[in-house]
Amino acid sequence: MTNTASSSLAMPKQASFVQSMSILGILYFLMGFITWVNGTMIQFLKIACELNISQALLVTLAFFMAYFFLALPSSLVINKTGYKSGMALSLVIMAAGCLIFIPAANSRSFPLFLTGLFVQGGGLSLLQTASNPYASIIGPIESAAKRISIMGICNKIAGVISPLVIGAVVLKNAAGLEDQIAKATDVAQRAVLLDSLASRVIIPYVVLAIVLVIIAFLINRSSLPEIEAADEPVDEKTTITQRSNIFQFPYLLLGVFCIFVYVGVEVMAGDVIGLYGKSLGMSLDKTRYFTSFTLVAMLAGYVIGIITIPKYLSQDKSLRICAILGIIFTIGAFSTTGYTAVTFIALLGLANSLMWPAIFPLAISKLGRFTKIGSALLVMGIVGGGVIPQIYGALSNVINFTHAFLYCMVPCYIYILFYAVAGHKIGQR
């Protein structure tokens, strides 16, 4: 073990580091697969459970609300179990959430679907609380954004794949089926069509549950090294180490809200893009793939991040650039129509790509023994992915959906820009 000047953490040997990054890559892939399939599930459940847009967007609220309620308990679990066992446990919890889809599909119960999504979100909350600080502090903090960018590629590759795979199963011939359901005048015939559609989720989610349990077992048996955040060494130039509680770190608290708005705009760009396309009159057979377009743009951004951070771009400068791009692309979507507007929304994936890799390490910098609880607070901020789409849904019922999109997105990007320029510095000294 060796100590780095830029981090108070014990570094694992190179072999362990490579193994750790590989395992983290698998976990981030699973996170992406389960998270980004929600865009498909919104459109699927809107038909299967006969929902309006606001009701369908409860998918994101149920999923991300778990982060708000369970992030702090997750930090306590991690303190008890350590990182490795916590990660394995998180996968088992997610598997349980997937299995809840079986009775939900059989009864076509939207509340039960939401319960399954909440449980999945709870498992992901535990996994995020463990894996994000692990990726951040397993090496020098100034290159944390590069490591998280590598993890982000795994996450977004899964995000590209999951809507294609799950969409091909649960939304196969979706436009034709939607038309059949709309034209069915007999109540029994309509119920048969809807029940048949709802049952399509059972097999893919059972397979996903089995995969999660197998990987949990393998991780628990692996030699994944445990790392611990030590107290920061005293530096006579700063009093940051003399702070006695987590609320004495303003840049962290501002970072929590930055995560809140960032995840909100990310979900809007990824999950709501399909509904946006439908509102523009596009076919469901086309819009079910739109989430993948956003994630391809995010992948491009992660590759740029790996090449440029920290050699050419600092974490805060990359965040500033991304926030400005977000404002430009949002205005572009508002100012255009048809596939041009959808393209601008997909390009928001590029704007959003380096935000999490930059915000997270900036917010947990110099937390020392408060790293785990600081990480939990940041994970709580992920609830923005459920709240902001709800705001959009409510606004789109009152005003034009393009105006609603603009009013939700631009203020979020302005705040992210503030955090990149000044917010992450407040309270550092």
C-alpha cells in the first residue's frame, strides 16, 4: 500500500486496482441497464395501464424517490458491511424489485409496478452509495472524473442497449397494438389485449433478476479490496479538518442540489424524449428508440472526458462547458420542430455526460471521515430525476409542452453553471 499526496486513502496494488475497476465497470453497466430502461417502461406502462402523461411519469418518481429515502440508511449499511458486501446486497435487492413485476404484470396493477420500481431504486441507492465514492477515492481525487467517466461508458453502453433489448420485447409492434386497443369496443377484448401486453415484461425481468443474483454471489466471493477514508491530515493553511459535522461543508450541500438538478435534466433528456417525440406526432415504433440516441451522445461525451480530464480540462471547467452546452441545446430544441428538435434533445446527452463525473468528486473533496455520509447526501439528490419530470408533466398539462421543457431545463443548467463557476469553492477554506 502507498499513500498519495492528493488523497488520504490507502491505494490498492495495481493488480487489485485493475480488478476493482473491472468489477465497478460491471456494476455501472447493471446500473445503467436498470435505470435507462425506464424510458421504455414509461411508454409501455402508459399503454398497458391506460395512463396519461403525468401518471406515466410516476415511473421516474417512484424509481428515484427511493434514493431520497434510502440513501442515508444505505450509508449506515455500508458502514456496517463495507463496500463489497454492500454492493452484493444491493444487487439482491434489485433482483427482488424485478420479481415484483411478475404479480404486477399478472394483475396489470400500476401501483405494484411502482412498488417494484421503488425497490429497484432502493437497491440502486445502496449500490450508488457504495460504488461512487469507491470510484472517486480508489485513486487520486484530481483524476476521479476520468475514472467515473470510464464507469460512465459502461453505464451508458448499458443504457443504449437496454431500451433496444427491452423495447424490442415489450413494445414489439407497439403502434399496431396501440391502434388495436384504441379501436376495441368490447371491454373483454380490450382487457385481453392489455393483459397480453402487460405479460411481456415477465420473462425479461425474471432473466434480469437471475443475472443480478449470480453477479451478487460472484462479487461476494471476489477479492475486491476494501478501502477506508481516513481523517484528513491537518493543514495549517486551512481549518477544513476542524469541522465537526457534515453541514459545515457548504460546497457539499450546494453539490447535493447540483446533483438534484443534474439528474433531473439527464432523465428529461433520456426518459422524456420518447414522450416529447410522441407529442410531436411521431410513431411509438420510432420513439421507443429515442432514449438510445441520447445515451449515444453521452457516450461520446464520456470518451471526450477520458481524453481531456485532467490533462487538458479541470473538472470544474468541464462542468462549465457542459452547462453552457445544455442551455444552448435546450433553446435549440425549443426553437425547432420535428426530428431537429428531437436531435437537440438527444444532444443534451453530450451536455450532461461529464456532469456527474465532475460534480461528485468536487462535492466530496476534502470530506475525510465524512466521505460516506457526504456520498449518501449526494445520492439523495438523485431524487431530482423523479421530481423534475413531474414538474414538466404538470406544466405540460397547463402550457405547451415545448415551453414546459424550456422552463424546466434552462434554470437547472444555470444552477449547474453557478456550481461550476463558484458553488464548489464555497467553504473550501
